[in-house]
Amino acid sequence: MTYATIETSAQSGRPVELYDFSIGAAHYRYTSSDGDVSYGGNTYTAAPIARNAIESTSETARMALEIACDRSLGVLALFSTMPPEEVVAVTLRRLHAGDGEAVTMWIGRVLNVTWSTASAEIHCESVYISLKRNGLRRLYQKSCPHVVYGVGCTLDRDDFVAVKTVSTVTGNSLVLASMGAFADGYFAGGYLEWERTTGVFDRRAIRSQVGGTVVISFQIPGLVATDSVNLYPGCDHTLATCTTKFANQLNYGGMPYFPDKNPFSGTPIY
């Protein structure tokens, strides 16, 4: 039978909900059923998990999802010290036991987690909130507005990555085994990336780099000596850096030759 047929039946319904949390390439899948459920080639692990009612309303603030669960839920480890840098997406599906058809009930992302003695509450916002945000407006400026390695920049970050081994970690200061031929400050303004678990990364902005000593924005819990990290150089958004450091001047998004003199400032002769 189809999902709609079972859903509207008098007594055939056996509803089961599937929770899919994803970050990068990693997925954490759970079900409210009393046993594991297979759907779409994936296994959803049975767990004590429940949610609030979903409201159908035009008020995005009331479309939030609150998920109550046990503190031992694996996805909560991502929020044990602070929220992860990457977005943790949430997809809620519903099906009926014994039937292979499911419907998507809710899509959004995790904002944060509230902890209590034996349980936790996961606070999520709907994907529709993003649709109501103002879009970025590009301005006339001499410096480049593109995010380095972003869509407008077009650079492939993998062409500039440097894989290094950590020698020592002291707070937010790291000493790397060797920087090779990289000059001081080459990676300043860029970022450092460390794979916490398979498919889950921690990223930190690089504040400074002198030799093999790299100072990041704040420390990475769990990072220790002998770990491998990826470093990506930063950009100061000037045409000179775009040309000499990245050879990407054809995609420079700024207007370096924009005149300094304002023709509307009241000067009689322009």
C-alpha cells in the first residue's frame, strides 16, 4: 500500500519517524521505533528520541523543531564543548512499519543543544528561515569582495593546501614539524583544518604564521601532537596578492582603478 493509504486508514497505521543528522560526509541516523529500521539503503538506529508538534504557519519562528533525546546519542558529541563549524542538517521523515514509502516532514539545521541531568534537547530551525534572509549586495569597492576559494573567486583550495604534522600544541598556538619553503605570513588570514572523525572537520582561522609556529583563532579540543592538519593560505583581497600569490587576477572582483575623486562632491571642475 502507499503511504497515503496507510496514513488515512482506520487501524493499519504504525507510524515510525526517522531522524537524519548530517555534517559534511558524516550521517547520524536514528528512529523512534523500538527496533532498527532500514530505509533508502541506510540503517536508522533505535533510540529514545521524540519531538514537539510541527506547526503549519507562516511565522518561521514557530516552525522550529525541538528534539528530546538521551545524552548518549552519538550526534551530541559534536556539541560537547561548542557547536561545530559546519552546519548540522536535520531531515525528519515518517513511514509506517512494514511499508517502504516515507514522506519528508521537516528539514532544517541544528542551532544548539541544551543539556540536563539524563537527557538533552536539540534546538533546530527550519530551512525556510534562510529564504527570508536578505541576500548579499555587491558594492563598488577597490578590494575584492569574493570569499577566497568561493564561487566568485573560482580558486580550488586543493591546489593550495599544505598538509603538515603537529609537533606541539599549546592553547591556540601550534608548532608544525616543517613549513618547507613557505614564507612567514603566507598562511595568515587563511584557515587550518583538522579531521576530528571521518567526514567531520574542525576549522580555525589562522591569525599568524611565523616559521612553523601557527596561531589560530581559538584552540581545537582533541588536537594533539602527531596529528595531521591541512593549511590553506589567506588573501588580503588586493589585486597585488591576487596576482602574485594566486595568479587569479582575471577573477578579481574588486575595482582597483575606481577613481578616488567624487564627481558629486561639489567640486566645480572634475
